[in-house]
Amino acid sequence: RFAIREGGRTVAAGVVAKVIE
């Protein structure tokens, strides 16, 4: 789960944006 903080941040941002929409 630490790797998510390194590069998963961009992917998470995209997923969150879709949920917000």
C-alpha cells in the first residue's frame, strides 16, 4: 500500500474524478 503513495496518486486522482462526476 506504500507504493500507492508514490505513483498511484495520479491513478487515484483519475478514479476519484470519475466518482465525483
